[in-house]
Amino acid sequence: MPIGKFPDFKSCVSAMREKYGDKADAVCGAMEKRMHGGSSSEVVESFEDNGKFFLKAFLLDSSVNQNAWGVDPSTLNENINTYIGKPLVLQEDFNHPDSGDSNYDHHMQYQDKFRIGNIVDIVNKDSVYSAIIEVTDNAAKEAFKKGDLPLYVSPQLFHDAVGREPDTMTKTWRGTHLAIVKEPAFGVMKARVEGQCSGSPITCLAQLKRASVEKTKCNCINKAISNYKSSSVSSLFQKSETKPILSDTNTATPQISPEEIEKIRLERDELKAKVASLEGVNNKLQEENKTVSASLDSLKGEYRKDKVASLLSNVFYKTDEERAQNIETFTKSGMTYEEIERVTSPLKKASVSHENETKLPVKSAATEDSNSNDMPYWARVNEAIVGVTS
């Protein structure tokens, strides 16, 4: 008896075996029941949904990543949907597939060999875009469920105006794929798988846009899983705080326990308190340093003034005010003590000459007679006496 487009039940089971595995008999039975007037839609739907597995992962935002590129924020809403239908890729070395060809179509053909899933929808929260991905490769599904693959992702885009636009503000771009990686350029705190779910799309991912693209896959997926399981990736977690994995449904598998989350939160708060305390100590030390510096400057000024006053002690000035003014001027001049000594040296000599002059006997009643000018007073008196007696 024919069943739909199949000539008989056996042919139906044989054709459905590849898609539904051991459930092929049930699917063909449901189709046969429908042909006899029964309703088999629920049975068929349940097997159509069987084995579906979805991920929610970071896709893109407007920040500049560690590879020094980023997109113009004004282009995100317009261009982000170019990722829908593009692949989730997995390469043996956990890097991006690179054809080395600058032709967009050639690059797309090359990367499709590494497709393990399809981006079917995009979610925007606070201008951070996440991808909803249907994982289609069976080996990858099991690896994700068991934790045998890294949960970090990296987006790739095609920059059409490369060289004509800044790499940090790319405006003309198209999404090419999202890759499973071990070291994401957007950072392990952000660029990661946020949730996973298996089951019916209706139950698991409401409003999901489906894109089913069957392509020839690279045969290196099992090797990539093996490489990851045998490698050490603990360093990815040692350098950063771990966040909980977000889920879209109640069937999502959490990746970190609430106790660990609470422990991390407490450690973070403790570090913040220590930082605040150290900042307070630093501010106090800075204020004390300013006070000490001011006191030191004052002492230096007083010492210099005393030194200058000492250097000018033998310099002749007409008044004390003039002396004080010169002391102040030389103190603030910035001249070295040697320079001050050299400048004031002539004044010191004049001062000594003047002082010596004032210590000589005062001459008075001088005559125009040169001889009498040169003769001491006692001699002239004696001469006068002699003159009188002679």
C-alpha cells in the first residue's frame, strides 16, 4: 500500500531512516494513519522536533575587540540581520576558517565546509546582540551537551570598504559566521555561549526563525572535539570572573552553580572594598605629601634668606631699608651664592674704604698753604713756638 510519495511502508521507513533514525517506523506509521482518515499531526510534529538542539550565544556589539576592529553603532540594527542563515562553524584548531580569498562568494563557499549549525534568529538587549543557533551536526550536539567543546565564540564579518573606512568604525559590512573558539577577541566574559536547550522549537525557543541549510560538512569535527578534550583550557577561567550561563527555557542546562556565583560575587565585593580603602589611604598620603613639601619649601626659603643676609653683611648700604630690600631681591633672584658674592664684591671694597676714612682724625680749618696742609698740627704749633722764641 502506497504511503504518500512512497510506494509502500518499507520504502517509507528506508527513506525516513536517515532523518529520524529508530523513529522512522513511527513516523511512517503516523503517515499511514493519516491516509486512512486519522489525525497524525501531533505524532509527526513530535518526531519532526525530536533531536533539535539550540544555543544562544553572543554575536556582536559596537565595542572594539582585542584585534582592533569594531563596527559603527549606527550600522548595527541595519546590518546585524545579515548573520541570519549564516553558519556556526567549528574548525580543528578552534580558529576561524580562512580561505585566503578576498572574494565574498568564494569565502562563503569555503567556510561552509565547517558548518555545524545555523543562526536562525537574533536577540537585542541593550545594544548587545545574541544569536539563536540551531546546532545541526550530531557529534557537535553531543559534545555541547557533555561539555566537550569550548563555550566561547567569535564573530566574523566581511568589510566591503576595507582601507576606505577606519577598522574601529566599520560601516560597510556583512556578517559571515560565528565560530567556536578558545580565545575570543571580545573577551571570555562577553563572547560566550549564554544558554542551550534541546527539544521542540515551540517549547524551547518561542518566536524562533528557522533556517535549514544542508551542506557538506568538514570531516574534522570529531578531531576538533578530541583536540579540545585533550587540551588544557583552565587558563581561560583563571584570568577572569565567571558568569552564569543564561538560558531561554526551563530545560536549559546551567553551566555554573549558584554557590559558585555567590562566592565570586562576595570576592568581587571584597576586592572593591579593598580598592576603596587603598584609594582613601592614597588620598591621605597625597595631602600629607603636599604639607611636607610646603614646609620644606618654606625652610629652604628661610635658609637662603639667612645665607644672603650673611653675604651682604659687609656691603655698605645707606639705610636698613635698602639693605633689607637688597636681601629680599637677591633671595628671590635664583642666583647662586657665588654669583651674589661676585656682584656685591665691588660694593664691599667701597664700604671698607669709606669705613677706614671715617676712622681717621677729622681735619678742620685747612689752609690753602700746601706746606701747612702736610704738617701735623703739633708740628705747626711747635714751629710757631720756635718762631716766637727766636
